[in-house]
Amino acid sequence: MILLDILMPEMDGYAVCERLKADEQLATIPIIFISALDETADKVKAFTVGGVDYVTKPFRFEEVEARVATHLELRRQKHLLQESYNRLREMETLRDGLVHMVVHDMRTPLTAIYASCNTGDA
């Protein structure tokens, strides 16, 4: 989790956020902007560059704490969901391999039975 101000010397928070989101290893880190800027355009730009939330100054500590907790929980849940999805994909692959193996192994005996049945009718 990164708490990021927009108005900073040398590089503004928007540029910092864009750089972080461009880095594959850092892109998934949630960024909450905290700024004295309270125009809608500023907030929209913060979300556009990759921020997950926006808190205006002056802020109340309890509000920031609640937002941080919420976004950390969302990140944790997203991680758990991705792990479950990955396990599901692995299980599907195993299932598909098992089905292919069973079909392959049953083909020869079933073909012999079918041939035997057709021979007896003739």
C-alpha cells in the first residue's frame, strides 16, 4: 500500500503513480492519493493513472485508516481468489488428462466388444 500526495517537488504524484504502474513488479500495489486538491478533475486523473482511492486534506486519521484497511482486505481477497482460480485451472487440466486417458484405455476393449457383437449378428 502506498499513500501518495499529488503535489511534490520534482515529480508530481500522478507521474510517480504512472511509473509504479508501468513496473510489472510494482503494478499491483494499491495506491491511495492524499491531496489538498479537491477538484473532480484531480480525482478522476488520480483514478485514471491507477490510484485505488482519493482522500482530500485536511483528512481525519480514522477515515484514512478505514480506507487503508478496506483496500488491504480487497487486495488479500483478490490474491485468495487468484490462488483459487489457479488451483481450479490445475484441477481442470488433471481432469482433462484423466478423461483422455480413460477414453483411450476404454477404446480398445469397447472396439473388441463391438466387433464381437457385430460378428455374431452376421
